[in-house]
Amino acid sequence: MTALLPPAELARAAALLRAGELVAFPTETVYGLGGDAGNGRAVAGIFAAKGRPHFNPLICHYPDATAAFADVVADARARALAARFWPGPLTLVLPRRPDCRVDLLTGAGLETLAVRVPDHPLALALLRQAGVPVAAPSANRSGGVSPTTAAHVLEGLSGRIAAVLDGGPCGVGVESTVLDLSGAAPLLLRPGGVTLEAIEAVLGPVARVLPTAGATPRSPGQLLSHYAPALPVRRHATAMAADEALLAFGPPLPGAAITWNLSETGDLAEAAARLFAGLRWLDAEGARRGCRGIAAMPVPETGLGLAINDRLARAAAPRR
Ligand code: AMP
Ligand code: MG
């Protein structure tokens, strides 16, 4: 059952987060559905609890800019914006550091990571006590309205998460502004709590990516061409060639050159948590051994399997 925790039980909420449990918490924007961003199973659990249909990257939350910039490469623009707007409703998309603690699943396998320092005393205290980066999309079932009270959270997620930390209603009530600083020109991916004008006062002109921009390759979440293994991917494999690398699910097919099992027991949450690491490992190890491709066993089209299959379909799609 989902526990409704008053602010006095902050330490319990932090301990749950450290233990890999999911805890919803208030921020100045909306309630976030938090999980340890370095724990692939916790992150897979966020996708499952929300019923999020695709591997949309999650925003990672930190108690201060120093903690955030330990996981991403911050340039002068990022530092200036952080000094001006953090804590606050601005999310910065920046390149991951090589030693980034955050699981690849959190960022949907991208080379970039969205980071933020929320402006809410309870959220900041929780993040400080948890001591880990916290992945947190809005604490609602996918497709629903974002929650701005603990009661809203329970309406959608009761029984699906360990606890809700009750900090009363959220102040801002709309999600953070998402700004992509991973390229030469800053790009507004999502308008939000910090205005474009305020950002432009610091950075100068900022281009806006419209959600309708279809083929524009910055459109987050939908843009899985960011991840493409060097080796071609063959899906729905039911037999193996000796020079193929196998991405297995359940009991592995015989005859593969090398194998990465997403989940021996057929656990979709485990499989989702292991997918990106597996594709990267098969790609590197397969290339080293002269494999001609990666063959992926079928994954059921249910629950997190939809997300896994979505990623595999994109990985297998013809390269541009
Ligand atoms: P939500 O968690 O539902 O508030 O959504 C987070 C938003 O940030 C979505 O629009 C994501 O696609 C976007 N986002 C998160 N991480 C990245 C990233 N690495 N690159 C681009 N967009 C991102
Ligand atoms: Mg949302």
C-alpha cells in the first residue's frame, strides 16, 4: 500500500528512495514520481507505475548545481543559467559525463541527460538526504493530468508506489522549462515555469522546437535515432546464425556467438532495465568478435514490453 507521509517523515522517504522504492514528492512545479536514477530497476519501475508508453527520457533531480554538474558537462551557458534560475523550474539537457552515475534507462539511452534543481524546501531536503540523483517525471498515470497535491497523486498511483511525501499544493503548477544546451545553439524543447524571455535575457536568442516539427530530430522521446547500434538489429529471432550476437529474453536460443539475456525469468521490468546496457555490450563485444549483427528474441507486447519493443523497432529500423 502507498504510505502518505507528512513532512516529519522525510527521513523515511529518503530511506525508501535509497532502497530503490518509488516515492512521490512535491516540487514547485508538480508532484514528481521519484526513484533512484542510478538504479535501473527503480527507473524501470517509474515507467511501469506511470504506464508510460514509450521510453521518454526522465528528468534527474539534484539538491544543488554542484551535485547536478557531477553527472553532466556544464559549459558557461549552463553555469550562468543555473546561477540565475536554480533552484527553480528550469531543466537543462547536457552531455553525460563519462562517469555519470545515472542509469542509461533514465535518459532513454541518450548521450545527454536532463537535470534540474527544484525550488521546494521539502524536495531539496529529500534530495539531500537521499544522496542519490532522483529521476522524477510527473507523478500521474501516463496521459493523465499532472498532480499538484498529494491527493491527486494517490488518485492515480495508489498501490503502485511506496509512498507520497505530502508537502501541500505545488506553487508553480506547470512543469519545468526544458532547454537543450547539448549543441552549439540553445533549443527550447518545452516551455515551462521559467519564461523564454527570462532565458533569452541571459543567453540571447533561443530557438524553439515545436512539437509539430515532425521530422526535426530534437523532438524528445520520439527521437530514438539518437540511439543506433553500429551492428544491424534483427528482431523476432527464432533461430541463430553462428556469427550473430543474441539479445535474449527468457531461455536463450542455442547457437549464438555471444548472448546478453534481458531477463532469464522473462521479467519485463528487469528486461527494460537491462536493454540499453545489453545493446551497447552486444554492439561492442559483437564488433570485437566479428559478428555481423544482433538478433533479438521476441519480447511480449504487454506492459513494459511495449517500450522495449518500441526501442528494438527503432534500433532495427533502416539507418538514415
Ligand atoms: P516529463 O518527465 O513527463 O516531465 O517529461 C520530461 C521532458 O523532458 C520530456 O519532454 C522529455 O522528452 C524531455 N527530456 C528529458 N531528457 C531529455 C533529453 N536527454 N533530451 C531531450 N529531452 C529530454
Ligand atoms: Mg508528465
